[in-house]
Amino acid sequence: MAKRIDVSGLSAYYGSTRAIEDISMTIEPRSVTAFIGPSGCGKSTFLRTLNRMHEVIPGARVEGKVMLDDENLYGANVDPVAVRRSVGMVFQRPNPFPTMSIYDNVVAGLKLAGVKKKSVLDGVVEKSLQGANLWNEVKDRLNKPGAGLSGGQQQRLCIARAIAVEPEVLLMDEPCSALDPISTLAIEDLIGELKSQFTIVIVTHNMQQAARVSDRTAFFNLAGVGQPGKLIELDDTQRIFSNPSVQATEDYISGRFG
Amino acid sequence: MTSASPADARGRTPRRRDSRRGDSIFFNLSRGAGVLLLVVMAAIAGFLTYRSALALGKNEGNFLTTFEWTPDAAKPVFGIAVLTFGTLVSALIAMIIAVPIAVGIALFISHYAPRRIAQPFAYLVDLLAAVPSIVYGLWGVLFLVPHMGGLTSWMDQYLGWTYIFSQSSSGVPPRNLFTVGILLAIMVLPIITAVTREVFRQVPRMHEEAALALGATRWEMIRTAVLPFGRPGIISASMLGLGRALGETIAVATVLSTNSKLTLHLLDPGGGTFAENIALKFNEAQPLGRDALMASGLVLFVITLLVNGAARVIIARRKEYSGAAA
């Protein structure tokens, strides 16, 4: 588990519009990497290229290379479905399956992978919910609908669902933007615990959050409206927030624009 | 933002009265519409019940189990056994055929077809709903019936052991309940397709992405996110279709042979439905005959209500899983 991501020369398009241009970066295993930058700079788009979710949008395509250890995710014989099994994702708004119980939500990925044995599933449910710090809150109502939980609990349920399939990488697209501060704190603590097992990439609009949870921070920016987003710099979080090497990063972090 | 208090301080009447009057007008209009619906329903039920009671009092046979329909004979005898069986069976056949196909078409339009094909295709399906039922009836009797022979004898040969698909007489034109069922399936297809298609389109993108991000193929995504979310919609759509199948009159009357004998052999000519029976017999019926037909109409009314009620119960039972909370 936990693999290194090595991106080189990656551009992503929506139809003929280029959303991000020529991005190269290395993401270390068992670390948290945060993507920050103004709206529309392509950080979410870039995140979605890391598990080939970008291309589910009609007309969207990707150029370039994403290496997960020594496997190119965009190689000719690579099945995007298999990629998404090893690179999990948590979305901006909590999206547990509304028609499923808490239990069924957690095992949804395993069932897709063909695991049917009840004893295995039971074990995974407990382990994943423990891992997502949700077990104590829901252990007595596993058969209740997942949509009945609070927003923060739903988001932790989504994290449990994502880690239940034991992915190599966990992508999080602004996972706290729909949550209150206390739920946000719970998720941030959780991210700190999960990084011992997974490679975590998180997109956030909240710079304090990036500073709190991440080891490395990447700043994205765009030259202007309609221009593709670019990676400006990637460095240790501490450096980015104290002494970034690019002026634009410092301007953004100190609130001078964006 | 301007505050309302300075105006109040100058002693002006705030403009709240007008908006309240608007509210009460709208409230009474909408309540009136609701009450009107109940009144109409009650009027239909009351009228049918009254006329039915007149007829049932003079019936010499058992209304529920009698096969014959001779209310205007010297000894009036009429029963709904044949009609109930024919109505339910033909509608059931229609649903068994139409619902899976409609769900398939709806999925194709909403999730598989490229947009430039999906749009005209959806329009084409909607167009099917605009064809008058007499046209379906004529098509049924002029095209479907003559071309059913191969299928019916095949079913007789290989499915005859099921009893219901065995033919007691061969070589007769298949103006039977099975053919009617197929025709009804085609007729209810567009409405079921249109409603389920809209429901499938409303599946939140985030649920579909949740499934895809877990490593679901497109079909698995549809199975995990789209179909469960659309389930209440599929049931509602089927009920709309079933309502049409149960009440379809002229197409059934055109296709079905007029000998209304009760037979469990669905491939044998004969059988009848409530609506078809009323349409065929109303013009020549005497007063008692008309009341008897009213009684059968009341039964159809009740059956439709029961079926819809059952559907409501099915939908409500899983309400907390409906996704309405999300």
C-alpha cells in the first residue's frame, strides 16, 4: 500500500478548452500533499486526472503521464476501472449512496470487486469505520440509511467507503468545504492518522487547513480567465507558508489576491 | 437595504394587507382545486355506486363468479369473472413485456446514447404516445394478429406444458388476450419510458461519480447508483402505464374476438376486459344493461384505486432510502 505518484507533462482538456497545462510533480508515499490556489486554477481537475475520473465527463481528455510507482495510469492497456480501485476518492459534498444502509455503503466497493463472504465484509466494515473514526457513533445502527447521518458523519462514511477497498492513494476534493468547524476538525485529525497507510492528496480552499494537515503544498494559478491552470510551485508546507520561492505564492498566501 | 421602520414612524400603513390578500386568494384557489378533485372523485364513485346498486338488485346470477353477460334477458344474469380475468391478465402481460423494455430504453437514452442520438430517439418514443388508440387497434388487427401465428404455435409447442400457453384450437386467428397484452405493452411503453427517463436523468451526478470512483463499470454504476435511486420512479411510471393498460378500450375491442368466454388458455381466442365490454355493449343495452355495465365500471374503478394504493405502499415502505433526504 501507499505508492509514489509521478506526474510528467500532464495537460487536461474539456472539449477543446485546455484546463490545465503541462503539470509535472512527484507526490511522496505516506504523506499528505495539499493543492491550493484560486478558483478555476485547475486543482480539482488535476486531482481528477490522478484516478482517471476526469474523463467521465463527456468530451474530457488528458495528455501526459501519471506513474503510480512504475505503472503508467494512462498506459494503453490500463483499465480506468482498475485505476479507480487503487486510487480512492472523497468528494466535496458527502455522497453516501442514499438507497443503501451504512453497512452497504462501506462494502459497496468490495461488492463491486466481487467479495461476497459475510465474515470478510463484517470485518472490513468494522475496520474501515474504525479507521474513519465513525465506528463508535454508528456501530448500533449499521442497517440504518447512510443518508440519515449528519454531514460530518456522512463524509467520514465516504472516507470509510473509500478506504474499505484498501487503495494505494486517497484523493480528497475539498472534503471539508460543506462541513461545520467541528466536523472539519474530525476529518483533519483523521487525515493525520490515515497518512501512515495511504498517500493522500487533498484539494482545499482553506489555507489554514493546508498548513495544518499537509506535509507538502502545491500552489496552482492561472494567468487569466480562460487561460489554463499551471503548477506554480510544490514545496514543503512549512516553506510554502513561511518563505515561498515564487512571488505569486506569497501574494496568494498573504491574501493579496485570490 | 432600506428599513421599514422610518415609514412606520411617519404613520404610514405598511403594505402588508395587499400581500396578505394575495396569499389568501392563492390559498383559496389552491384549496378549491384540491376540494374540486375530491368532489369529482366522490361524484363518480357515488354515481357508479348508485347505478350499480340498481343493477345488482335485479341480478339473478352471482356478480363475482358468473361468466355470462345477459342483463337484458328475461332472467337477467351478469358477472364479472371473465372481465376481471381478462383485464388483469392482459394488463399483466403488458407490464411484464413493457417495463423491462421501457427501463432499458430509458437507460439507453439517459446514460448510454451520445447526446445527438438520445434527443431524437427520446422524441421518437414520445411520439408513440401521441398515436390514437384506434390506430393501435387497427394495426393490431390488421398486422399483429395475422403475424402472430408463428409465435403462438411456437409457444404452444415449447411452453404448452405451462397450461396457460397451450392452444386448444389451432388455425384460428389469435385474437386473444396474449395478443392484446402485446399490443397494450406497445401502447404503455412510451409513458413508462418517458417517466423513467426523467427520473434517471435526475440521479445526482455525485452519486454516479461515487460509484465510478469506487471502481464501478458503467453497468455497475447504473446498478449501484441509478436503478436504486430511480426505483420509486420506475414504480410510479409502471402504475401510470398500468392505469392505461387497465382502462384501454378501443384498441382492445378492435383486436379481441367478440366471443367472451372465459379461458385460462391465453392463446385461445376470447376473453374480455371491463372497458372493452362496456364499449361493445353500451349502445345496444337496455336500462338494466346500462346499469350492469356501470357496475362493472365501478369494479374497474376500485381495481385501479387498489393497484395505485399498493404502489404507494411499496414506495412509502422504503421512503428513508429514497434519497429524498440527500
